[in-house]
Amino acid sequence: MKTKDFFGKFVNGYLLGNLLAMALVIGALCLGVKYGLEWYTHHGEGIKVPKIEGMSFTNARTLILEDNLNIMVADSGYNKKLPANCILAQNPGPGTMVKAGHTIYVTVNSPSSPSFAIPDLVDNSSFREAEAKLAAMGFKMLPPKLVAGEKDWVYGILCRGRRVSAGDMVSIDLPLTLMIGSGEYDSDEIDLDYIEPEYRLGGEDEAELGSGSYQEKDDLEEVKEATGQ
């Protein structure tokens, strides 16, 4: 009886009423937070991102702004088959639901082919290593030229029939030829004036190689020959 009387002091209508009231308040707060956040963030409402890939940046910007969205150029690429300043990629992608004012980040097509610095590969790597690295950079590789020396060792890099050095800026549109050892040795020196037979310039391929390229060196050599220096 004493134990029953002891617990009876705590388990009574007043305590149960307080507990029930607290539970209702907590439940109301949870529901209020849930629906309040949905109302504040406009849950379930959104704007469908249009497909702008392949469009010119001007037209894409007009379309995006009409949908109460923003657009920003995040990067540039190069695809010679597409017109300059067209959209190559977009993020978020087409069909994604976003809120008004959301920014769409795009990659635009560069008006000219990019130029990259030739890495330090000469007398520093094998044919496979050099070819893989240059191909990964986006360069088109022509069949290698064999020269006297250690087999498959890189002794030079040719572009437009002239030798290029590490750090020279070369257009990605111009193919490269690796000068590699044939495994045979003789007294002849490597032919630095070798003219690449597989490739001839024409049309758009006559573009400059890029700032700091060996194009300026060729011009300087022609001036020296004309003046007899």
C-alpha cells in the first residue's frame, strides 16, 4: 500500500495533463517549423531550367533572364565545329527545377583555338610517355621521325617542320611530330631543319602558334638571312 501511495502522488490527473500539454506544444512546434520553412522557401515551387547548350550566349542570356534566372560564364572551351561564343555546357542541366534568381553557369566556345606550352619532354622521356602526355593535352600526333640514338627515346619535337622547345606556345590545331631514336647510332647529327612531309599548311592552319611561340624566331631568322648576318 505504501508503494502504491508513493507512485500515486506522481501519477495523477494534474501531471498527466501537463505531460499531454507539453506533447501538444512540441507537436505544434514541429508542424509549425516544417510548414513554416516550406512556406518561406516556397517548397515545391520552381522554374524549369531551359536547354541553352548550342545557343549563342546572347540568345541564351535573353532566354534565361526572361525566366527570372541569372547566367554567368564559368569557363571557356574550344570546338572548331561550333560557332564562337556558343554555349558548350550548362550547370544545372536542362530540366532541373530551381528557384527564381538562381544562377546558371555556362561554358562558352572560344573564338580561337587555345595554345599550350610544350612540356619538358625532349631528352627526358620515352616515346610512349611523350606521346601520351601531348595527346592528353589535346595535340594531334603525326607518325614519329626516326633519328640516330637510343631506341624510342625522345630527341626533339617538330611542328610545321621546325623544332620546338619546352615552354613554346603552340596552337592546339597544329599537329606535332616526335623525333625518336631508332636504336642505331652513326656520326650524323639530328636534322634540325627537317620538313615534315605529312603536313602542309593551308587556310586556317596558318594561324599564329601563340604568344611567345617560335613563329617570332622564324621571322628573326629570315631577317638575318636577308641582311647577311
